[in-house]
Amino acid sequence: MNDDGAVWTSTNGVEIRDLVPAHERRAWVEQGLCPGRDLYTLFRETVRSHPARAAVIDPSGTLDYAALDAEVRRIAALFAGAGLTERDIVAIRVPNGRRAVAVELAVAALGAVALPYPAGRGNRDTLSLLGRSRARAAVFADSADVDLRAQLPDLREVWTFGESRPGARSLDEAPADLAPPWEPRPVDAGAPARILVSSGSEAEPKMVAYSHDAFAGGRASYVRALHIGEGPMRGLMLMPLSSSYGSLGTYVTLAALGGTLLIPPSVHPAAAFRMITEHRPTHVFGVPTLLRRMADHPAGPDEDLGSLRAVVSSAADLPVATGEACRARFGRPVITVYGSSDGVNCHTAATGLSPEAGTGLPDPAVAEIRIVDPDGTRLAPGQPGEIVARGPMTPLCYVAGADLDARYRTATGWVRTGDRGMLDQHGRLHVLGRLREVVKRGGLTISPAEVEREIGTHPAIAEAACVGVPDADLGERLCACVREAPGTRPLTLHVLTAFLEGERGLERRKLPELLLRVPEMPLAPSGKICRRTLSTLAERQAVRPTGER
């Protein structure tokens, strides 16, 4: 990256610009808010000081830092031998586990840019992300992804696991001893390290480029602030490491903080609780849906949660009932994180989880947060407007998305979140919903997030999501999609709306007109509730006020 204009250009011609003024980036390094060192260098510091510390615990066992580094160097040497350089983008679609961790660290060691995205079926994401990023190399676990190589002309190198196959070489066949041994070269800490993928409200997934310093500085500061107590963090990860939320794993918990990643064989509550008992994590990280399923899971005879210090929820709003259920089930503090791949973060570790605390107190070591009007004018405390953020964790830019940069970034690098919020007189952030994610009913605009929060206070509701259902007369009607807590009586639309209006004071115009009861919330690959699926189900199955379908 050069200091004037800060532009990184890939081998295949994709430009990544730093939209934050260079003097701001320098100031954050000078203030110690960013280390000014690349992620692999930071990882190696832990390898040297604590080689026997557990780095990854997964279904294959425990891998310490020294063994993980040996694997990272082996894979990095393979990449370098194939001609990859610090100017290449490497896509990674690999399930959670030590392989995913080693591959991502190998990309960092090479100085290239990692583009991880969640494993799963379908080819739309692979074609879209690799096509727009012009990725030069990829590591795939699924042969169906390998078969797409012919449709991606910029993709020159493809690796997979197991035996080599047409179109892909095997990472497992690379020799362990290489002569001469591969050695990393210094990497600019301001250069891009990883591209975070987020579907957001766009037609195609957004790609957001983050530098080494943004991970090791701002993002590491946010995770460090969640850490209650002494010693290294041991995080049980109940989300894809390839997701935006999961990015606190490899490059933050391991590389920047020297902690341990615990990766269960599945996200089923029984597997997660078994891992807590056997491997003693200090923190559980999960999305609200999975945390609620854990809270509802009965305790086993040998269960031991004594190692836990906190339960951390992010990627979606934490319903009041879910937060209370988690506190009761785990007996530990529950921390909710407001954040996004676009570059904003605020959490309740300092303020505690309570309505008056809102989302928490913004940390300038992570990101300064302001509230602005549509013209960008800063608003006073108590005045609602759009949430904007800028700080050590701020990303560089959107990749292959100049239109997104124009829409979501200001001329001075502030991130426009698209969220509506307010800072109170104590400086605490209150998130009031999405600016764009609304339901329009007969000329009235309804915020689904507002209604979801109120539904989440009903004692019979474990999870709730509100979606719009097309209506020939009014344009849209609001549908409440709910999963009831175990052991509660089936909820009716009449009972729900009476509660919302009578006990919660929700305006009648905001009340849901449809109800969809589901045994489980459908999840997207990121672990978030899949609203698209709910919309489809609601259109077909929702109960109307008369009981008609």
C-alpha cells in the first residue's frame, strides 16, 4: 500500500483502496491502537513464546502452536512454489476445523489476501465472489466447487484435500520437508489481509477488505474487551470461521491474541456442552438462535460449565427472553455485540445487558460512533439518525464495489451502517433498526426490528423474526415468525397482538397481521436467521386473523 492514495492492486488487476485518510491510520499506530505488524508476525510471536499452548481443538484432537505453525509453513511453501505472491487473492471454502485455520494463516504468511466464505451447497456464491474478486487461487473442500473452475477464467490454482483430482491439486500430498525451507517476507500491516463476505441487503454478497492492522488493532481490541479474567482466551466457536462474526477466530483470537479456538463437531447443543465440559473454554461465541437452543437443552449428569466466564452473542439482535434464558442456563454474564462486516462494533461488556444500557458504550480503540442526519450533520445526544463509524477496525473499502463505497462510505472514510440509532446522554448506543429493512403497508412504514424486540419479551417466545408478505391490496403485511419456548402453550395471533398492544404499548399500525409458528428457525450459512426462507414460508403458511391460510 502506498501512503498517498493507499492503493493495493492484485495480480489480476483488482484494486483495493484505503478510504480512511492516511494520517488517521498513522495516528492509530502511534497511539498503540494498531500494532503496525502483520498477522503472521504476531502469530509467530506466540509460537516462539508458547509453542506447546493449544491453538486449535477440534474433532481431530488438539493442535499446539508449534505444530500448527509447521502446517502453516508447509502450505505457504506450496502456495509460493505454485507462484502465488502477496499480490494474489486466495478464496477459501472449507468447513470449520484445523484445515481452515491453517490455510487462512498460510495465506497471511504469504502476504496474500484471504477470501473465506461459508461452506455449503450451491454455486452462486463461488461464481459471484471469485468472479468479481478475480481470485487467482482457491482451496475447496467440495468437488462441486472444483468443477466450476472452467467458468472462472482468472482462477489459475486450485487445491483440495485428499487425493488430487482433475482440476485440483491436493494439499495433503505436499511434502513436509522442503529444501530450501520457505521463509516469509515482511508484509505491510496496512495492506489487505482478508475479505469479509456479507449478504446484507444487496443482490450479491458484499466483499469488505480489511488490513492486518484492522484485525490486529480494532477487532482485537473488541475481542480483548470481552475477555473477563486472566490468562489466554479459549473460545468455543458456534459459527463459521469464514463468516464475518467468525473472523474473530483465526486472525484475532489466534494470531493477534494468542488464544485457543475450540471447534465442536457440530453446533448441536449436546456436542457444544460436551466440549465445554471436556475442554474448558472461557467463552462461548454464538448467534442468538444457537444460544437459545443451548439454553433450552437439559443439563447432563456430568455437565461442568465452571470454566466459562461469559457467553457472547452477535450477528443478530439478542431477544430479551434469549438473554435471560442464557443467563439462567449458563450462570455467567451474557454479552451482546452490535457489529457488522462493514466496520462497526459496540458491545455490552462494559455496561451490562439491560434496556437502559442499549447496545453498550462505543470504544474509540475499536471504532468511534456518531449519529448523523441524512446530510451527514452530527446529531446531539437523544436525537435519532444513521449510525456511522470510523476507527482502528474500519475496513479499507468494498472489493469490486465502487457503487457500495459511494453509498456506504463518506469522503473521510466514515462507514455508513444503514442502521438507525441514537446516543443517549451517557454516550451509550441504542440501535433502533435498519433504515432500509422496512415493511411498507398501505403507505405506512414499519420497522421489523422494533416489532421483533417487543415480541421477544413475551415469555412464550424463544425466537422471533418479522418479515413482509406481499399483499395485493396494501402492498405488504407484517408477519410474525415465532418459535415458542419448550413447554409453553401454542400461541395465537390474537394473544400475541393483545400482548404487544396492551402490555408493550406497540402502536396498532405496527402490529403483525400474520403469524407463522415454526419448530426451528431456518438458518443461512452464516448462522443468521434466513429471512428469505421465512418470507417464502409465511406467504404459503401464515395464519391470518380469521384463522384462514
